[in-house]
Amino acid sequence: MPPPPLPAIPAAALAPFGLLLLLIAVMPLTPPRVKHVWDRFYPAVSLGLAALVAAYYLVVVPGGALALDHTLGDYASFICLIGSLFVVAGGIHLRVKGEATPAVNVAFLAVGAVIANLIGTTGASMVLVRPWIRMNKVRASAYHVVFFIFLVSNVGGSLTPIGDPPLFLGYLRGVPFFWLAQHVLGPWFAAVGLILAAFYVLDRRSFHRMPARLQATAAAEGETWRFEGAVNLLFLLVIIAAVFLPPRPLLREAVMLAAAAFSYLVTPRAVHEENQFSFGPVKEVALLFAGIFVTMLPALDYLTAHGPAFGLVHPLQYYFASGALSSVLDNAPTYVNFLQLAQATAATQFPAAFAGAATPFAQTAALLAHQPRYVIGVSLGSVFFGAMTYIGNGPNFMVKSIAHEAGVHCPSFVAYLARYSLPILLPILALVGWLFL
């Protein structure tokens, strides 16, 4: 039985959501003393804001308890997937010796872009960033970090729901698992290919500035690879298979968590130490997204009521609008809000198709049937533009932190934008959007 219609949501109810996103975006960039306070109290802030919205829905909103229950179910599925992939990826270690040539680097990033769709951008970033730094140890510089973030931490993972968190939220709302792979291969190849071409130009110039002796050594030695933690590939397959299980209460989540637990227990301690594995990052994600999922409820209902007034009626508008917000906010809630906006807009264009669509799955099915390019625009915009800044996607800061600890120079927030995102990435993404949307 569908839930009763929700009353009009006042704009003031969106304040906790906006405040939480603002804090997540700004606080990591503050001076160390201020950031230390945030690191200590962010769980209380996130859960406190979530409690305010939950109380509002339970007390004021008719049918709010059911909406809250659905949201918490989505959160459980989301965090179990992200957490289990994080744990399994932490048990896989690649050892690399030698110095990479530009061609080897391009191949490595291309493979990383593919792998991101299998173990997620977070998992792929964790597994590959240290080998990436080691294989470029003689000349690793800012652009190596930035282009790794562009491709492995963001753009590469746009083909499957496992690839990036926003797409898994779409899967939970009814976008079929292979739908994106069938519809966005063209823009994916174009974006990945153009970014790799830009990287090759920069890397070839850097390589030829090396002393001739080092160039000859790199070309002659090639790479020596050693793979550790192979048993975790089995657990990775279990997690992927769990995504396709029927949506029975906690079945999918239980299988994912069991795979993660066994992975952690059987992985040798030396592998975890090599990866500097800890539960800190996934704990932070779990606490912050608990707040995000609950506080975005009023935003979703507000968009349902007022979405058509925004006037977004072309796929390219959804691509750039969702991309603009994904550049400065986390791209998972951005995706959900623009998917909701797309549904509300399509409902005014095709009222008969949406008349009987009472559930989120039914609304998504109607949207895919009548305005599929809206979904393509939101999906690509949310994932691609997460690479525009350090705060656009969770793995970005993680990669920056690991590279900094390894002694690699990382550009500042402003330099990242001014030297790489705006002059290189933005024109590529704009061209891809114009060509395909």
C-alpha cells in the first residue's frame, strides 16, 4: 500500500541538510586547530541534525515514519556495500618496482578506470594509489595525483552501480544494474580517452626532462609486479553477487558484511600494514552519511512539490546542474536530489505515465521509459564532476592524503582548480556533454 501523500515541506526544513553539506565541504579546508574540533565533534553534529529531521517526520509529517523507514533501509544497503568493498580492497596489495614510462602510466590509469567499476572508486583508489606513486617515484608530481583522482577516483567508475556511490543509490531506486553500461559507454570512452590523452602529453614532457640515463633505465627495466591478498578476489565476487540478491530484509546486507568479515580475518596482517589499513575512513563515511540520508528527506519531498518550477527540461541542463553541485558537495546526495527533480519534471510532461507510479521504483521506471536522457545527464554529471575539486567525492581527499604522506607534492585547493580542473577537465567534460547530450 503506497504511503499517504506528504504535506508541503517548508523551505526551512531543508536547513539541516544544507548546513551538514556546507560543513562537510568547508571544515576539511579550515586551519588545523579548527579542523581538529570538527574531527572530534562531526559524529555529534551529523547524528544530531539527523535526529532533528527524524523527529520532525515522526511527529509532524503524516506517513513520515514510513518514509524514514525506507530511507534507513537505503542507508543500510548503501553503507554495507561501501564498507564491505572498503574492507576487501584493504586486503589487496600490489607491489611495484621500476620506473614507469608514459605509455605504461596511460595503461595503468586505463585499467584503473575499468577496475573502478568492479570494486568502486574508493576501493580502486585504495588498491592502486600506492603502486601508482611507487612506479613513478623518481618524478611523481602534482599532475600524477590529480589525474589519478580524475580517472580512478571519479570518471572511471560511471558504468555500474558498484562504481560510484551515487549510482548505487540509483540502483536502490530502480535503475537496473546494467542500464548505465548500456547507455553511457560512448561518453565514458570519450571522457576517459580525452583525459588520458591530456595526461600523456604532460607525462611525456615530464619523462623527457629526466636525465637520459634514467630514461634508458626505465625503458629497459619495465615493471615488476607482485600481487598479494588474492583470496580477497573471491570475497569481492561474493559482494558483487550479493547486489543481485532479491531485496529481502537484510539478506543482501548480511552477505556483504559476512564477506567483509571473512576477508578481514583471513588477510595477513602484513598486507593490512602495507596498505596502512584502518577503519577510520569508513567510520567517517558511515557517520556522515547517516546524517546525509536522513536530512535530505525534506529536500527530496520539496523537490517533488516544486521541482518543475526550476525549469530543467533538457538532459544537458541536468548534466551541468548536477555536475556544478557535485563539484563542491558530495555527489551522492546531489545525485538523489536531481534524480528526484527529474522525476518531478517528467511527471508534468507525461502525467498519464506517472499517474499510477506510487512507489520510487515505479517512478524511476516511468522516468527511464519516457525521459531516459535525464537519468544519463544526472548520472554522468554527478560522477564526472566529482573530480573537479578535492571535496567532490570521498576518495579524492584520501588519495591526496596518501600522496602527501608519501612525499609527493599535491596542489592546494585553489591550484587544483586553477591549473588542472578548469583548464583541462572542465573543457573535456563540457565537450563530452555537448557531444552526447
